[in-house]
Amino acid sequence: MKWSEEKEDAPLPRVAGVELATAEAGYKYRERADLLICRFAPGTVAAGVTTRSLCASPEVEWCRTRLAAGGEARALIVSAGNSNAFTGRAGADAAKRIAASAANALNVPEAGIYLSATGVIGEPLPAEKGERAIAGAAGRLGEAKDWVAAAAAIGTTDTFTKTASATAIVGGETVTLVGIAKGSGMIAPDMATMLAYVFTDANVSAKALQAMVAAANRLSFSCITVDGDTSTSDTLLAFATASADAPRIETQDSPGADALQAAITDICTDLAKQIVRDGEGASKFITIDVTGAASAESAHRIALSIANSPLVKTAIAGEDANWGRIVMAVGKAGEPADRDRLSIRFGNTVVAEAGARVPDYEEAPVSAHLKGAEIDIGVDIGIGEGRARVWTCDLTHGYISINADYRS
């Protein structure tokens, strides 16, 4: 059973200062919305992080330029089905055409428009399709309420929509946050890892918001991996409309900043976990905790070595209590470790400690744990105080099936 079938549906709140509309551009998909338009109230600011890929798409470069210019934001356009990456001048021209079309249709300055695209790499975005869809959808912009439709419009291989919401108290007033994301494959912890957007009516400076988004990303999207591959289009953006009746947060030390930071982190963590649960072909959600490492950074790298190991992931898929593969992943991480201090557990059962299998080891409780959908792996390096947690999924035949015919 997919996690989406177990998830309780709950209405998501409106975010003042945000209008939404979706449209069918027909980039790749038929009879479904594949373009999202968001228009923001004057005074909205943006912050974000983008992929570390050196083959980033024109849309990623477009966002980087606008973030560097101060983060003024009046609109967001997301295209699904075609990433427009590795498309040369034709792709860059297509991105410019989409931005110009949106500026004209929404009556906002082009400098305040943010762009994203996701899907097949290497095929120029058919800008004329996007232009027609934008022109038609502009007249349907309305109060931001149908977040599920917005999340569905940006999806590609996703099997369920990914949404989250939170509130924070700033100066005695409630500010609202809603997040949407897409992502299922080509997920690795290199800054953004997918497309994700957080919308809030908080009044916060672009500089403070940027620091909050970067901090939230380090604890969420940079702690997930599905397949170890970093997309050319990964983008995490946050938009703050200043429409709530709450005091302005100028810096991270301003009253209420901690509450807003916590809310942004909660939303990013929620969305990040949803992406892992929807990993292409995934049947199990895996939490990996590494403790006792030389530093937090070292623990993070060790945890990712385990999470990205095809041998570990296939063992979990096969419900095989092969803890030797975890030993292998720790050893290859290139981080300080002592074989004779290492301990490993599955669920609540310790299977190895002091560099060897525990004397009274019984596989039955471990096998029972591995038959579940929620898998916990704990590794203590035994040499320091560093700790980290990452989330991943198993690797099944479904991953191969989905990706082998993605372009067809």
C-alpha cells in the first residue's frame, strides 16, 4: 500500500497574498494540468537554494539571478514534463519567453518572476505551449486554497501529491505556512533535491528568510536520498507575502524568528519524508541514525554512505538481515571509524557490537522488523559525539521499470 493511501486528507489553509491557477500546457502529459502559476502581492520576498549540479537548467540560473538581486517576488511559474535542461540557447530562450509571457499576462515586472521546470532532460521546452497556457490560466487566478491541485500540476513520476502546512506565532499574531513539493527519483542530498515551495504570509526580510530556508534545508532535503542522483533542476524556494498582521522579522534575532524558523523546518522535513516515501518503486521507508562519530559532518557522510548503498537498499527490499553490508558502507565512507568499536542495530535489536556479532544474536526479531514498511537502522561509531539522521528507501525492480522507459 502506498503511503498516500494511508495519509489523512485535511484541508490546507489559505495564505494571504498568494493566488494560484493551474493549466494544461501539454508539455508531455495529456488531460492533466502540467503548469502552475502563482501570483504574489506587492512586497513579497523570496529565498531559496538550488542544485549543485554543474549542468543546471536555465530556470535554475534564472532563479539564482533573482535571488542574488534581493529576492523581490511577484510570480512563480512551474512547468512539468520537460526540465528544459541541457538545451543550449534554445532552452534559455524558452525560459525567457515563459517569463515575458507571465509578466504580460499577470501584469507584474519580469524581474519579480521565478521559474522552475522538471521532467525530461535534453529537449527544449516548447515555449509556445507554455505561453498559451499562461494566457488562459491568468484569468483563473484566485485565492490560494487548492494546494492539492497545485502540487499535482508540478508532479512527474510522483504517485501522490505532497503538501504540508504549519503556523507560527509572531508578536502574538498567527502566521500561516503551506508547502508543496514534487520528487520521486533523481533524489540526492545536494542542497535542494527536487522542486519544493513554501508560502507564508509572514513579514520577514529576504536576508532573514534566506538564512531560515538554508538552515531548514540542511536538516531536511539535504538528509534524504532515493538513488544518489542530483537533478539538474533541483530548487527550494520560499515566498513571504507580508500580508499577515504580525511584526516584521528583520533578522534571525528578531522576536518571533525562532518560531518561523521552526515552522519552515517542520514543513521542509515533512515534504522531504514524503518524497522518500514516494521513491520510485519504493516499498519501505528507512531511517538511518549514526551516533558516536568524530563530528556531525562525519556522521552525516557515514549515514549517506549507508543510505546510498545499492547493496544495503536491496537487502532491505529483500527483507534480508544482512548487517555485513552496513559494515561495508561504514568502511567505505572515508570517515574516521574503528572496526572494534562499531555497533549496529535493526529496530530495537542490537546485532553487532565491539566489532563483532553479539553472542546471543537471534535473527527472528530482526526479520520481523524488516517485514514492516518502516525500517530503523542505528549505527554507533564509538569514537566521538557526532550524530546525524538521514532518510532513504529500498531499491526494488520497480525503480528499474519506471526509469527504463521514462522517455517513451
